[in-house]
Amino acid sequence: MIYLDHAAATPVSKKVFEASGPYFLEEFFNPSSPYLPAKKVSKEYEEAKNVIARAIGAKGSDLVITAGATEANNLAMAGVSGGVLYLTTEHDSVRRVAEQYGGEAIKVLPSGLIDMEDLRGKITDETELISVSLVNNEIGVIQPIAEIGALVREVRMDRLRRGVKRQILLHSDASQALNLLDVNVARLGVDLLTLNAAKVYGPKGVGALYVSHEVRLNPLTVGGGQENGLRSGTENVPGVIGFAKAVSLAKEHLNGNRKKYAEFKKVFLDELQGYELPVKKHMLDNFVVLCYNGIDAERLVFLLEEKGVYVATGAACAASKGVRSHVLAAIGLTDSEIAGSLRISFGETNTKEQIIEAARIINEVVRAERERVAHE
Amino acid sequence: MIYLDHAAATPVSKKVFEASGPYFLEEFFNPSSPYLPAKKVSKEYEEAKNVIARAIGAKGSDLVITAGATEANNLAMAGVSGGVLYLTTEHDSVRRVAEQYGGEAIKVLPSGLIDMEDLRGKITDETELISVSLVNNEIGVIQPIAEIGALVREVRMDRLRRGVKRQILLHSDASQALNLLDVNVARLGVDLLTLNAAKVYGPKGVGALYVSHEVRLNPLTVGGGQENGLRSGTENVPGVIGFAKAVSLAKEHLNGNRKKYAEFKKVFLDELQGYELPVKKHMLDNFVVLCYNGIDAERLVFLLEEKGVYVATGAACAASKGVRSHVLAAIGLTDSEIAGSLRISFGETNTKEQIIEAARIINEVVRAERERVAHE
């Protein structure tokens, strides 16, 4: 099996599983309970939050632990009254929330990068929040968040000067980023940042929203008042312990992984024999988008699976509903190109040999499929 | 260690941990992905939901998986526009939500049971939702949900006759119930029911809301459209697999556990030498409330812990904030009685010998503390 869909799901790494194990079985106490073993668990939970937070240059108290990136993205906007701008290529968990607040989409360039001119033109005194993911989940394009952050600071200063009281916040979904980017909230200039354990070899059902001190959010769920009142419910201790381990491992292997995936990408494209990529630059090294115009990518997924290669046609949750990728449409691909597009995402389950073998199999399957279509 | 706080947290049972393990490590695929291994995971996830649902007489498609009981309780009310009635002894995750909708509290009798007359008197044509937990989390009192369900049906028929269009729904938080009660949504007559994996030896961070076909809810989080659009986010596969296993085990051992905990309670109270309980009847057999008037229960928790016995003064999340138990106040205990109250909850970590030993230690500690207070 050659699994090339790490953008959809990553396995929990052995070390993460081992780290969280005791918190299921022995250290199971409710962190709010009054006796020492529970207080110890509470302390370890907070320390795990610190580990996650430090990896992005923040403090544990800046994080609200959620059930994943979707909840974090929903929570990020739970304080605004309107005036949301979002990148048109965002994941549904940003788009659908933004739409609830009458959000307006910002264009992307054919490179997949944000159209900064379009953004500048759309910011008004009503704008309260801008949401742009750090790395796009379908095409792996890395957005210039620091540049957007600088623009937001400019707007903030200008509002201050003119006595406009409305806040303007920058939110970024960094779900896909931690494996290969050194994410730092201050350098990025974000007020809100989404993290997702399940994309960095941590457990499913755990995520976090970084919330800068100045931001006031409304909770999505109320109750026992956990997470500083922003997200009630008994803490998912094993999940957060695992999340912290996963983030530590990502941080530890960051440079090694960058080199590894850069090499994977090079040998993969070399083997694909002069194949022309629709998205080339500003991409995370573990993403490749292949576009076979005139071929049905859903058939390719099926044919490749028969040969033990697992790839995607786009975001898993969108693909399962059979809708055309709004991301590929936004970067200007035709319907026929979109229908022939595959998303490849390398990860820890892969070896260099697998990558070469996968490219060989893709070449072979595409060639056969082209012939079949030609003779139809 | 004698742990007597299973109402606050239960350890994950070994069998649950073993059942979910492979879904962290090998069966890690995104259930929305298009290839067969992912479709297999998706099928197993749906089957796990069916197992949980069947345990309460429902179908998997009636369940919305959440991050726990708190989210389920919040979601249960996410469709109403007002007119919420809730039992005054409810957990904060019901009370705080109900308050957001201008909820009105229903009284309890000194027995801890709902005051049905008060409920009848408070139902108006504006009432949209009534929320009463099946088992109270502090005193273990089992509420007559089926009787409330019958009343709700009467109100519904009456509204139908009179052409009043407003819906009336019954919600019950059954978090504490599954270990010892045979819960069935039709028999109870509930439209919405909350379940919690972490109280039945399943993992933390997983719960479910049963939603009857006729009920239309508004999602708390939007995005990829999972859980029939009612709760977006990649499915927590290992969590739900574990939850299903935990529910199966609870069901399997229901009768055995009832006998076991009834015996535990008997030997415990025998050993406590004629101790008079503030709440006696209609209680789940694994709950005991001890009330030592004139003694500081928080000190007792500390002294008992020194002797290896772990008990609570009330709900963990309320106790951690140092607030007086609203539940014990509602059943008519004085401030001094409340300050001297302990919650004991037996569970799978206990043996009969432990229970006798714990009662002996409690007697001893209380006696010493009474003497200390008398000589102060």
C-alpha cells in the first residue's frame, strides 16, 4: 500500500499513541476533581497545552482546545457581528461559517496566492475579520499571512487615527502547516489561528484555536466553564497529551521533513517525465496537484487503488459529496481539467522508493486510460 | 487507592482501549475519502453508531456524534427560539444553555424528584423544550422521564386540537444512566437524549445526541457537513469505536452491575452504622450522598485522600470553582449541611472489600474530625 493522501488523514504516530495511552487507562481523572491525582492530570493537561502553544510562539492560556479544526474555525468567528472576508479557496469549515456572517470572498491569482489588490479593495470600515488559511488543503499553496498581517495592522492604525472603533482581526487556519512550516503567531501577525491534531499524526477529534489576548470571543458551547469559559466540557486529556506529543515531533523533525519531502517531490516529478503542474510555486513540499485533462480523475483514483496507490481528487469531505473543487475552479482550471485532477500528499508512511514506484504506476495507469479513452 | 468518584470520571476499560487502538494506528483513514480502506472505516464508524443507537432503542442515523455531553446538551437547544423549562438540579451544561434562551427552572421535591405540579403549572403555549436529566449527576436521583414524556404528548395533542403550531420537545441528559439503567427513547418518550462515553468507561471527548426524526436542529458548527450536516468535522473514528464498545459492555453487564452496586450500597451503609441519608429513594445504586452537618467536606476530601480514599464534594466542574452545590440547596439542605456533604459514586474499579474499607475509613476520619471541631 502506497498512501499518498496525508492531507486527508494522518495515522497517529506510535509515540503519540504511547504518550496518550496512560491517560485513557490509569490517569483518567477529571481534571476538575479536588484530589491530588486529578490535580496532577490537570497540571499535565495544562503543560501539554503549553507545549502546543510554545510551538507557535504562544502561551497555553492563549489556546482554546476544540474537537478539531472545524470547531476552531467556527469559534474563531463566533465573536463577530458581520464584515467577514475570506479567501475564496478556503475549506468549507471557513466558507460556510463566513457565509453565516454574510462573508465576502477574496480572489486568488492563478498561482493560488491571495490577490492582495482584491483584499485591499474589499476592506471597509465594516470589516471585522479576515480569514485566510496558511496552507490550502487542496493545492498546498502557502499564503503570505505575514503580509496580510501587516496590512491588518495598517488598517488598525488607520482606524485608531480616525476614531473608528470597530476591531479588525486576522484568522488563519494552519491545519496543514505544522508538519513543514515554522509557524509563529507574532511573525504571522494573526489574532486567531486554527490547529488540528489529526493532520500532524495526532489523534482525530482534537484541535485548538489560538486566541490573542485582545480578542473577545463568544463560546459555541456553555456549561462547566472549562477553557476559560470559551469551551465547556470535561477536558479530552488523552487527546491533548497526544496532540502535544504530535506537535513536538513535528517541530523536532521540521528541517528533516522539509528536506525529505522536497526530495520526494523532485523524484516524483522526475519520474512523471516532464509533467506540467497546474500549481508550481509557493507550495508545501508534500503537496502535488496532477491534472490530466480529458481523463476522469475519479476513475484514476479507482484504478490506482487497484494497484495499491491511494490518492484523492480533492478535499475528502468535498469529494465525498461529488461536488466540483471550488479551489481548482478559483485558480482558473477548466471543468475538464478539474475533472482530471488528483491531489497527492506525501507523509510519514512513505519512503523514497514508494514515491518513485507511485509515479511509475501513475504514468502507467494514465497511459492506459488515455488509450482507452482514445479508442472509445 | 479506593476511587469512589466514578460520577466525575471513569477509566477507559481495557476492552474499549483495545477496540479503538487499531483506528488510531492502522485504520486511520478519513471516512470521507474515496478509496476502499477509507470506505471500510466509514462503514465501521456507522456500524459503531448503530451499536450505540440500538442500546437506546434508536437507529445510528438518529445520532449526532459530539465531543461530549456538554456539546450534546448545547446542540439539543440549538433549534429553539425560547420557552425552555429545565429542572433546577440540572448540570451547568443544561442550566447555562437554558439561561441563554431565558429558561425557567422547575422545582424539585425534597426527595430530589421533579415537582410535577410545578412543571404542569409552568408549561404554557410558549414552551418549546423541557430538559430533565435521567439521573442527576450529584445525587443520582432517577427522574420519572416517562411520566414527563406522557405529559409532553398530552400537551402536544392539546396544541394540535387547538391549532397551536409551536412544537414542544422533551430533552434528557442520560450521561450518568447507561451503566445501570435500560434506557429506551420510545419508552421514555424523549425527543432528544444526551449520551456521554466518558461516564461509561469510554473515552473522554466523545458523546452523542439522539435526535428524533421530527426534530429540526440548527448545527453549532458548520463545514464539511458530517453527521447529516448537524455537526461538521472529520469523524472521531477511534473515539466512536470505543464509545460503541463501552455502551455494549454496559448493556452486557447491566443486570450484574445492578446487583453488584446494590450490594455495595448495602454493605457501605451497614458499615456507616445507622447513618441517615439526605437522599434515599429513587437513586441509582452506585450513588451515595453523605452529609456531615458541621464538618467541612472539603477537609474530609483531603483527609480521606491521605488515607487513599477518593471522593467528591459535588460535581467536579462546580466543585473546582468553589461554588455551593445548587443541587443540594434545591433539595432543601441548609448551608451547613451542604458544606458537610460528600458524593460517593461506586464503579468498576471497586471491590466489595474496598467499599467496606472505605466506609470504615470514612467513619474514622469523620469521628476524628468531629472531635477536632469540638475541641477547637
